[in-house]
Amino acid sequence: MIRTVNLKKSFSTGVFKRKRVNAVNGVSIDIQPGETLGLVGESGCGKSTLGRMMLRLLEPTEGKVYLDRVDLMALGLGELQRTRSKMQIIFQHPESALNPRMKIYESIMEPMQIQQVYNSRREERKKAYELIDLVGLNKEHLNRYPHELSGGQIQRAVLARILSLKPCFIVADEPTSMLDVSVQAQVLNLLKDIQKMFNIAYLFISHDLEVVCWMSDRTAIMYKGDIVEIGPSKTVYDNPRHPYTRMLVKAFSQLGQENKYGTMLKDDYKKGTVPDHASGCSFYSRCPQASMGCEKKPELRHIKEGHFVACHEIKDEQFRGTYEEDILRRAADFRPFLERYLDEYLEEAVKND
């Protein structure tokens, strides 16, 4: 299991770098083995920043990231490099992950050589053949350069490279946004098949609600660095409770929610410049239901089974606890699995040393 605790990230901005902009505001999430958590939000809301911090590609300003029981923030460079074999990322532009001067088989074998997974190049090449077949490419693709492949083929080659290290967690950052529609479906199906084979946990980042609804077990809605709603994907889309989630669902007419929420959302949201908020609800300046109480930052509250919403105006359900409490409960449920996985991980680390 991977989880974050109060993860924050701010960047310096302005001519003299004196102003701080909050990109991620204290996010706590968890993803179980074999589960896909979809992360949805508009451009600039902090989705990719959160994903990169979970892999320590970006250092957080504050907070913790745990892979099973390992605190990633406490790891030195050597330990982090070994642990990174368990965590991988699929970038929005797949060609940027491949060296244009290296053939595909060299790119697939490179991570295995860095992590010293096998003892000989013969074993590495054999594994490369197995992986290229697994992702649906032909063996002749191994001797080609990235520029000789199509976008879909490059994405498959990137997947083969990632799988060479047997990861347990993958951040998929808009993995199909640069692909044709016909190719998108093939890549998404491949991601699902791979997840079933290897029990991989995904953080699936996208602005396409329909894709996330189909891919994800749970969905988190992000606005200006805050998670405003999280729950089972079907529940979030069929019965969105946060005003911002309702606006997203209404805007995405393919989900068929425009009749249900159209009257409320047609002209109700506030227009104008969205100010940076120092405190309070991040959606306060835009929300049609805003009140004086919204000047205080809301917690993610448990309103239904597995469904959490950060909104002061939701008062019709019985309060069932916070999302942080639910994370601890879910972690306890998976403790036997985590202990077994950690023992296997430590044995493998000892062998590599």
C-alpha cells in the first residue's frame, strides 16, 4: 500500500521569488495493492505535482509518503534508488522517457542493468523479449529507435521498460492524452490487464472523467491543491456531492448528469478572478452555496460507505469520521498482506546487496 500524510508543496514565484504559491495543500490519500485511484481536476490544480511527490521526483514542502511501512522521506539516496524499482511513472509524453539514441531493447534493458536484476545480458535480453510480447509489440520492434515507432507503440515500449523492474505502484500521468482515440482504448485495456497480472496499484491522473470512471475503483476530485471529494467511482459520478464535482460532471455531458444538476449550475457559480486562498475552503470564492462558515477549511468527512466530501454545507448525512481515520482502518485491514510483502522485499534487498 502507498499512502500520503498531509502532503504539501509550495513554489516560489515573482521577480524576487518572495511570494509562495501553494500547489498541494495537505493531501492524505491511500492506494491499496491492485487498486486504481483516479485523480481528476482542471489544469494547474496540482495533480501531477502530487504524483511526482509520491515518487519523490519532487521533494514535498511538508508531509510524509509511505510505501508499505517504509517512510520514503527518510530514505537516503542509495536506499531510495533501490526502492524506486518498486515505483514507476508513465509520463504524458511517452517519447520523453526513451533515449532517442538507444534502440528499444537497450531502453528496456537499461533499468535492469542499473538495478542489477539479472547476472548476464543474456538473461536481460530474454526478459526484454518476454516483456515486448506482453505489451503487444513484435520482436522486430526491439531493434528500432523511438522515432521509428508510432505513439501507441512508444507507450507500449515504455510500459515494457517499466515492467522490467516489477513495480508495485505506478503513477499514470495522462497516459493516453497524446494518443488517437482508437489507440487510447488499447492502451487502457493493456493497463488493466497488466494490473490484474501483477496486482499493481495505480494513481491514474486525467482530466477525462469518462476515462477515469471506467479505469478507476475510486476517484478523487482535486481543486486548487485540495482533495474536495473522494469515493467509489460510480458513487462520485452518479451522486456527486461537492459543488465543484457537480460542475465537473455537468460540464462533461457524456456522463448524462446535465438534467439532474443543470438547473442549479447553469448560471449559479460565481465568475471572475479566483484569488489565492490563505485559509478556508479552496472553492469558497466560486461556490454557489458559500456561507460564512466556509471561511474555515473543511475536512474530508465520511458521508456514505467509502464516500468523503470536504464541504460544510452537507448536513443531511450522519457524520462518520474523517478520511485520515479511514486510511488507518484500511491500513490495519491490509497489515497481514503488507508484512508478507515487506518480508519478501527485504529478502530481495539482501540478495541484491
